[in-house]
Amino acid sequence: MTTQSAHPAFRIAIDMDGVLTESPVPLARAANAEFGLDLPDLAFVDSSGLNVPLAVREWVYRGDGPASKLHPAHGAQQFINDLIGLVGQENVLIVTARPENSAEMTIRWFHEHGFASVQIIFADDKTAIASRQGCKFAVEDSLRHARNYSAGDVTCYLINNVEQLPADANPLMVTVNSFDEIVRRLSIATQPVSPSAVIDALPPMETTSPSERWRIVVADQIHKVAREQLEAVATIVDVDGTDVNALLGVLHDADALVVRSETQVTQQVLDAAPRLKVIARAGVGVDNIDVAASTRAGVIVLNAPGANATSAGEHTIALLLAVTRQIPFANATTHAGEWKRKQIKPIDLRGRTLGMIGIGRVGSVVAKRLKAFEMQVIAYDPYLPRQRFADMGVEQVELEDIWTRSDIVTFHSPSTTETHHILNAETLAKMKPGAIVINAGRGELVDEFALADALKSGHISGAGVDVFPFEPCTESPLFGLPNVVLTPHTGGSSAEALEAVGRVIGATTIAALNGEAVPNAVNLPAASLESRALKLLTQVSSAAGHLCAVIMPEHPRSFSVQATGMVSNDLTEHVCNSALAAALQTWLGRRVTPVNARLIAQEMGMSIQTSADDGDETIIPRFRFEIEGVSKHSVVVSWDRDIAGIVEVDRFGLQQPLSGYVLITHHTDKPGIIGALSTTLASYNINIAGMQVSRTAPRGEAMMVTNVDEEIPEDALNVIRRIDGMENAVIVSLPNMLEDEDPVHVANMITNGIRGR
């Protein structure tokens, strides 16, 4: 139940690690021991800002990782209760930079340690999130985040901070010694405010007209947390996804489609949704979505891997225990007043062999728990490294061993052409007489008819099934068999799992619509870079791609991206996809996205190549985009995490990165060119905002970049092209990509020197 204060005047954003938890020193030490690193003890005070690798962060914050074992800070639970009493439950937010994969574990941690229920938001860019949520106060232990909050006009209470505040620190950064001091200060700040004043105090939406809001179709039931997140930024349209005609009727102007397992997203559905940008699956499996067709259409497909892993794993074990202890029969007969004790023949799990097909997120949950039952666990998973098996204490075996050695077989794999009916009449015959089958993975993994025959013959003594080839399932050869326990796909439906899935899907659907990188895209490469930095880089890459297409109006034979500096392969792929999409959109005059850019380019016969070297980490990375057709052109982007820009065009270096409305000319370096250009622009009443000139040699080939304040009409451009010595002139409109105004940093980036910081 939501508790509201009598006079909430503000919202407050509270950090988690180091504020509500004990000092995060154990996290750094555990990561150092696991990965052989040398992280400082306080690395996880601000793991994102200190560039702790994403893989390390995900390991620390995984379901049973070191973060799950942190203790609450002394008085943290009472602190949250005091804040709720002061400003209302709806105005207390936990804003943490923990990665999204920690959502389920984090929510469980709060519940297990007796914290009151409040909203938890996962975001690297805390300041932007807090601002959008209308937060006026924050509590942090990271000086970097405190600086960002205060710069955004948010009063930030800095607790447990070991760094000295500089003399010129923003007065909105306030050092405090205890939770009680924070509550006292907030009590003074709290003033009676009407509900309308609270609404008025919230930051304005990016779009002011309801018709300009995103339109999100929700085709299956989703958790209220996801609904609240989506409703804050979009118009929600509810529809029964199993009613195909009804679904098709509401998709014509949909920006996103949210489904669970029952709605089938087919080519027909995609054809009815020309504006669709995102399909979000509130769960793990995406076999109800035509991912290939979605990719061709340029639609991002999201899921929530790991968010319901604990729930699905525990349900697998529940089915197993129900079968081995014959609980359904025992329950039904006892309720009927029949004492059937002698007819019930339960078996123990201790000492038996569990064979697992797939040992990813859900499988690892099952393995860990059933090892506690003293079972021998063997597993087949061709995509998992050998060390991962060793870490879990699981024996890695071939598929044939699963059938011949296992007393119980469980399934935790996706449905693919390789795994379709992996359990069939032939493989069932190889299994031990009296073996047990548990399928809470995907229905298509098991041939239901073959399993039913094996159950009837007694070769398989029992089965537990939560998933079916077609859902909702109203007919199955397994129905009515006494030695089968059936449930209606409820493995991931615990309250905790639904909330965790809801948070992931709500947050990442919005992020994807915003053009931000998301960690759970099924049909895009994974990203090793946090979303804000990746968004900046892909935006400037898109600008570079657009510029390539303007310089060469006809699409080229080849498009390549070469990365230099310390750049990961996945980052190069994201950069290439973004640039290629923008270029193709300009060349073709139709919608192209990073999702389908490569497919479209391949259909056009274009050669696409990417390369990345392992450069010196002290060198600022650069990306060279080259296009080759009737001529050859190149554009270079320089990037240093929080600053990026186009710094070279066709071998000509620039003094300032390109941005804004730009005229680019290629000409012979000779007297009078600049004057003629300036005179022409002046005759059309076009004001010059800036000009850069580069040349290969005196009186040789040269390039001029001119920023202007007004649009250049086509007839003016034709006059410019006729200037004596002018070889070509093009116009391009580029966004301002510089988020850093430090001239030293900008200069370092442009000259490809050593990092300025």
C-alpha cells in the first residue's frame, strides 16, 4: 500500500552501494581475486565512473554475486521509513548505477533485509533520471555523482565520503555525518505544497502535445511497475494479443509493442506496424517473435534475460519434487478423505544423477540448488566455456551422456532448429528405465507424443511440464496421465520475477525509443560501454554516415570502418551499424535503422568491413569511415568517452569538430576563392558563423568548411559550384555532438594526442 505524506514537497533520489549498504570495499576485493585485477578498495563507490569493466560489474552484481552478500548500512531501513513518513512512499526513489542484470537480486536484497517497498531505478546517468523524475534532493557517497547532481540544481547530501570537498565546491553539495542529519535537514526544507504544485514542479515532458507522445501497444498483461514507467512517457493501448485482428487494428501508429509469451509477432503483425521501433518481450524466450523479420524491418527486439531466472529455476525444482514425492496424487486423495499412504512411493534425490541440457541463467539456478540435495549434476551446453562448468561444480558431458547416465533430465535451452524435439522417441529409448523428465524451458524441446508414449509404457516413470508447443494449451497427449504434473507456464510468474521483468522491460523500452543503447537487445550486438557514452558515440557516427552520403550522393560499392586506439570489437560494430543506417537512409530516402542496415546494404551488393586494433589506451580512439564507388571519400570521428566529433573529411583535418549547418567545398588553393564564396553567401543574406580551411599543399587541393546561420538555397549552391577553381560543394546539417566545452580537451581530441585528462 502506498503511503503518502500530508505535504510532500519534493522527490529524493538515494544511492544504494555505500549509502544503504555497508562500504562496498568487499566488492572490489572479490573482483580483484576473481579477475586478477588491481581495483582500488572504493572502486564500487562509483564503478561506472571509474571504468570498472562491464563484465566485472555484471559478475559482482549477478544473482549470487558478492553484492548479494552486502549487509545494510546501520540504520538504513529506518532511514527509508523516516523519508517515507516525511515525503511519502511515492517520492522516495532508489537510483543506482548497478547494471540491469542485478535487478532481481537487488529487489530480493531489499525484501530480505526488511526495507519498505520503494521504486528502484537502474541508470548510469543518475542526474538525468533524477531530473526527469522531479527529484530536488539526492543522497550519495560518490563525489562525482554529487557534482553532477549539484550541477543539475539538485541538492546532494554526501555521506560516507572520504574525499575532501574543494573550496569552490557547489553549495548544493552538503557533507553530512548521519542519516538522522539528512532527515533533520529535509524536515526543515519540507513545506506544505498542494498536489498541483508538485505536478507543476516536475520537469516538462519532451513533447507537449499528447499526439506527439510515443504510442505503445501492450498485448499481454505486464507488471504495474512496467505500466507505470511506460505511462509516464507514452500513450498505452491495451489489446488482447491472441486476437490477431484486434492486434492488427491498433498497430498502424505504434512505436513499441510489448508482449509476453502468448502473443505471436509474425510478418503479418510487422507489416501492420510501419512505425514500429521496438518489440519488448516481458520474459526470456523470443520464439513467439519472428526475430529475422523484425530485423529486416529494422525493429529492435528486447527481452529480460536473467530477470526471472530464480523464479523459473525454483519452479523447475518444484515440479521435480512434486513428481518424486507424488504430491498431486497425495494431495487429491487426502482431500477426498482417502488415506492412500501405502500407495504413495516417493523417492529421494540424494545420490541420483541430474542431467541438464543448457546451464545458463536458469540452469545455473537449478544446478546450485540441487547440488545442495547432494545430487551429482552433469550438463550439456556447447556454448559455455569449460571453466564455467568447473566454477559451478558441474561435470561437462556430451549430449549422449545426458540420455544414458541421468536419472532426471531437465531442459533449459532456447528453441532453435538444433534443439527442436531434442527429446524424441529415439532419445527417450536411450534413457534409463524409470527416469524422470522435467521441462520448464521451451515446449518445442520435447516431442509431447513420444513422451506420452514413454510415460504410458512406464519407461519414463514421471514428468513435470510447464511449457507447451502451442500456448494457451487446450489439448495435449499429456493431459490425463497420472504420472505427469502440468502447470500453465508459470515458471517465471512469481511476484518478484514479474516485478524484476517489469522494471527491465519498462526501462529498456523507453531507453530504446530514446535511441539509447540497451543491454538486452536480441538482434543487436552486446555493448561493453555504458549507455550514455555509447549513445553519444553512435549519434556522432550517424552524423558521419550522413556526411558520407552527402559527399557521395550515389551509394558506393564498399563501406568500411577502421578503429584505432583501445576500441572493442562490439563497439566498432555499433559504430558501423549506426553510420551505415544514416548513410543508407540518405541514399535510399526511406527508413533504415542500425538493426537492418547491414541486411539492406548486402541486398544492394555493398561490401561492409570493420576492423579494430588493440591500440595504446592512452591514445584517443578514432574511427575512419571510408566509402568507395566512382570516387573514394573518408570521414574521421574522434571520441573520448564524453566528447566526440567529426575531425577529418577526405584527409583534411579540422580545427573544430563539425556541427550545425555546414557548407563543405573542395577547391584549388588559389587567391579569390574565399572572397568569392563569402560574397555569394552575402548576396543571399546568409551569415557566416565560422570557417575552416585545409589544404594538401600551397596551390594544391584544398577543402573549406563554412558554418552558416541560415539555410543555403539550391540556386546559391549552384552559384558557388560555378566559382572558378571550385570542384564541388555540398551542404550537410549535423547535430552538435560536443558535450564538453573544455578547449584543451577538444584540442587534444582533434590532434589525436594523449588524453587530456
